[in-house]
Amino acid sequence: MREEMDSGKSKKMVFVTVGTTCFDALVKAVDSPQVRHELWSKGYTHLVIQMGRGSHFPSKFSGEDGSLAVDYFTFSPSIADYLKSASLIISHAGSGSIFETLRLGKPLIVVVNEDLMDNHQRELAEELADKKHLFCASPQTLHQIINGMNLDSLVPYPPGDSVPVAKLINSFFSFPDN
Amino acid sequence: MEEYLEAGFPKLVALLVAIIISLIAIRLTYVLLRCGKPFVVPPERVSTMIVLGSGGHTAEMLSIVNVLNKERFSPRFYVAAATDNMSLQKAQVLEQSLLHQGKGNAEAAQFMQIYRSREVGQSYITSIGTSLIAIAHAIWFILKIRPQVIICNGPGTCIPLCVAAFMFKVVGLRWSSIFYIESIARVRKLSLSGLLLYKLHLTDQFVVQWPQLQSKYPQSQYVGRIM
């Protein structure tokens, strides 16, 4: 059953997450009229921002006037429910967030935090973007990526398996496999 | 007589030092050669130290522990940094669910915290002091637990522990087999922890999760991605 909005659009939620980090640049980018407009044009009706330890508080919008409804919170013990009900996820480049989202088969835009030292997170985001499992953006290019994205071009991520590593350790001790 | 001793004493000391260094070198060579060699006779079970780290590290580590044979890798000791509150909780949840499934055994898992060498953003001067404390704490842990297996995947907390364990190997106090699984987030370059352990040959098995890394570091193993 699809929830109908006044505008005749069914509910489609975009969930933004920064995990346990502080990523004001992303929160600000999502909070901008540009990005909100792009999301609305693409058919999204709700934007929920998990802002973590950031100091920039986004503006809330009720969406009653036929625009994107925006809400935010800082932390939640588990964001799994938000991920499951979202139609699009925009996430910081932490591997935990990335793989939790990919396992659910949800479209994902990963935004790399350029302020982090060494920034090894970029490697993972770029590798997965190369393989078309997700889109990669910076806070500055986010609205362009949303504008140009084609969700059908995404390739499902084949889930990993920790059993081969366990078997490797097992065989080191000549333990029989379970 | 005394003159002769005085003349000979420094030479005697030098000789002793040379002998000790040679013995250590021989022992070190033996340890490095034996490292990485599988056990022909399986031990009944092996005490296992599992090093947890913030964020993705713990998630990856627990996904490995989840599929390990719990009777063979027992008892289990989980170690996290003193400032990390979430990781041990997650490990406790896993161990409790094992008990509920009836897969637990009499020896309960233990959970402990270790001092960090350096907090994010800490000045490098004070880091020297805290690193020394961390190393001392690590030596204490290894001395107390003497794990037969150490599994880690990259957080800074694992370096003092792996170095301490390796020292114990050389000294002959306990042979700890060290398994390092580089985080899935490392695609083209190793983490600092990984690089140190790889270059110093401190691990028995060094696992990477991307084929590019395996090509770059040929002594590593690639068995797919775990996430």
C-alpha cells in the first residue's frame, strides 16, 4: 500500500547518514535549496538526516506546501529501520554504513569527507563506484550527481563471505572444517 | 693478576655481548622461518585473543569470529581500546547469543580494555609517553593471557599487542600465531598497522580483501571479501 501525498506522489524517503562522525559539509550540502530541489524533481518526498556529531543543524520542513519534507536527528541505536524504508541513501564513506546499505540492495550515494586526514575512505568509495555498485560524490558535486544519476545503471553488490578466512585459519591448525 | 683481569674484562664483556646478540639473532631467524608454517598436529583447542577497533573494524572482526569453530578457538579474549565503548558490547552480544544457542562452553569469554598508544588528534610529544604505557600494558596482557592465537584487523591497538606477542615468541615464553586481516576499506594501500606488520614479518598469515593488494604485497593471502 503506497502512502499518497497531497501532491499525488507516493512517499519516497531519502536517508542521509554520517555515522558516528562529524561531517558538517555533507549536512550543509543536503540542507541546501539546490539539493532539496534536485531530490524533489527526482520524485522524493521526504528527507531524513542523521547528523551525528555535527554542529550544523539543518532546517526542518513539513512539506505541506508541496515540497520536500525534511527532518533530522543526531544518533540512533540502530539506523537499520531508516535504511530499510529509504528509497535512496546518501552516506559518509565509512565502510560500515556502505556495506550495511549495499547488503539491503538500496541505491547509495557515498560522499567522501575531504577534511579527514589520509582519507583512505576514498579508495573504497571509488572502487565500488568503478564497479557501479554505488555513486560517489563530494559535498560540492552532490546536486549534480543526484541530477544525473540513473538508478538502473547500478549493479547489485555480491555479498562477501567470512567463511574462507575462517577456513584459512582452521587449515593453519589442521583443524577439520565445521 | 689484577692488571690482567682489568685488561681482559672489557674484552670479556664484549665477548658476552657478542654471544648474546648471536643467540638472539639465531633465535630470531628460527622464529621468522617458523612463522607462517601450519601446525601439522592440530592442537585440541587454542586460546584466542581477538582485537577489536572502532567502527568497521569490529564489524569485520565479529563476522569472522561468528564463523569460527567455537570449541576449537577457545577460550576467547576480546580486547578493545580503553576509550572504545561500543566494541566490547557488540562482542558480548555475540557471545551471549552463542550461549543461548547452546554453543557456549564452560569457559566464558573475557572482555578487556587496553590503553591506546595515541588518541586521534593527540600531540606527538605526549604520544611518546602514552605509547610507552600502551606497550607496557600490552606486554602485561600477553604475559597474563599468553594467547595461542591473535586475530586482528588494523586498529592501532593491535600493534603493541602483536609486537609484545612476537617478543614473547622470540624469548620462547609462548608461541602466539598471529593472523592479520586487513580491513576491506583498504583497497590499494595497506593501513599503517598492516604495513608495519607486513614489513616486519610479524604475522603468521596476512590476509587482504582486494586482489590489487595481493599483487602489490605478494606474501599476503587473498580469499575474497568478508563483507
